[in-house]
Amino acid sequence: MQRVGVVGWPVEHSRSPVIFGHWFAVHGIDARYERIAVAPDEAAAFFADLASSPYTGVNVTMPYKALAAESVSADPVATRLGVANTIWRDGDGLSGSSSDGSGFIASLDDQAPDWRGAVGPAVIVGAGGASVAVADALVAEGCRVLVANRTADKAEAVAARAGAEAIALDALPDALSEASLLVNATSLGMDGTTLSVDPRPLPAGTTVADLIYNPLETPLLAAARARGLVPVDGLGMLLFQATTGFERWFGVKPKVDRDLRR
Ligand code: ATR
């Protein structure tokens, strides 16, 4: 039996074992996906020994994505972002990538295929780790990307890393009035909190994506839906980013089918 898993601290809440378990069954693969809890004082040794461990490959979550990128041969995306969430065997060594951005793009293609006809800029609100991955991926797709954040310095840092432009929060209504895509990359929308972005200036046909997946229908997505805009939920990104590891480790691109959305 092959062993893969997610390395983090803590990892108890990871949904990945369920996602991968589904794909193991669909593809008849004899493998186990483990939650690998590694304490901070053991993390450097864990990654140093990973190539000689029994694992076929691992995903990496908080707080080790940056350490993972330093510990393996980072691909261009992981190098640009300075983080890796997917590690696989490559000859005698290990390689790593960050699949959040490609997962986001795949989720857009799945839930809002017309987004590719967009002409206006993509506006991202929020400037954490998820924001920079999404900004980088959208820039790679040829989009003009604007980043706004409560803490302006962090928007500047994301923009600089991803090749996007930082804008002030008070410039947001004007930016939204010409946007083709709005992305909520803040943590607002979880547990009843609301994102203080007013979607009313958005043009008809705009795609509105939330990276939050709990709840699936955030206040922002509900407002977008009520206005006839195109909502994209955050569960899609979670599911599609996982396909990268599966394909690297088992050589098959798994499908994000309806059963995974239950
Ligand atoms: P992740 O790694 O998932 O992207 P994160 O790094 O914790 O998450 O980033 C959370 C984002 O939500 C940040 O952009 C944060 O804004 P600050 O950079 O100003 O902290 C944003 N955020 C969280 N709470 C917020 C609030 N009450 N109002 C506005 N933005 C908020």
C-alpha cells in the first residue's frame, strides 16, 4: 500500500483524507492518505528526511508551506510564491509546487467558464497566502490584477510578488465598476461575518468568487447571486488544488465530480 498525506500542525481538520479516499476508490488505487502532525521543533528534520521516508509524496499545510519550498526543488510557481503545498519524488530527490493558484483557475473554468472572455480587471480583496497564489495565477493567465486590503502594506507586498497592482480600499468602488472578476481572499464570510465589499458597482456578467467554503454560500456570493452575477464558491478551489498531488503521485488526473461536493 502506498502512503501519502498532509503535513501540518495542526492537521486534524483537514478534509484531504476524504477527498483522496474518494479518488482511491474511483481509480482502484491501494493507498492511504494520512494526517501527518509534525511539531514545530521536528519540522526541519521531517523535511530533511522526507526523501528517505516511506511516503510517495505529501501535501503541506500551515505552518510549513515556506519551509517545504526551501527543502525541495521548487518549481517556477513555488519559487515565485516562496511556498509549496505539494511535494513529489523526482529521481532521488523531491520537487514541490503550489497548486492553490492552478486550483483556483480550474475552479473558475468549472463554475464560470465565461470568465475567460473577461475584458476588465480582476479585483482581489485580501492579501494573505491565498491572495498571492490567486493573484499570481491570474497574472499568468494574462489578467490585469488589482489587490486591495485593510492593511495596505500587505496589498503592496502581494502585488509586488505576483506582478499585480495594489489599490487603496477607497479606490475599490471605482475599480469594481469596471471589473470582470471579484475575488474575496479575506477571511470575512466565515461564521456569519460579512465582507464589507458592496457588489453593487459590479457590471452585469461579472464573476464573483469567494475563497471561503464554509459556508458554501457566503453573504458575498448570496449578494452576487441576487444581482444575477456569476458566483464561484471556494470548495472548487479546495477540490481542484488537490488534483495536482494525485496526478503527481499516481499518474492520473482525478475528476472533481458531484460526489465530492456532498
Ligand atoms: P490566508 O492565508 O487564508 O489568505 P490570512 O493570511 O490570514 O489568510 O489573510 C486573511 C486576510 O483577511 C487578510 O487580507 C486580512 O487583512 P489584513 O491583512 O488587514 O489583516 C483579511 N481580514 C481578516 N479580517 C478582516 C477584517 N475584519 N476586515 C478586513 N480584512 C480582514
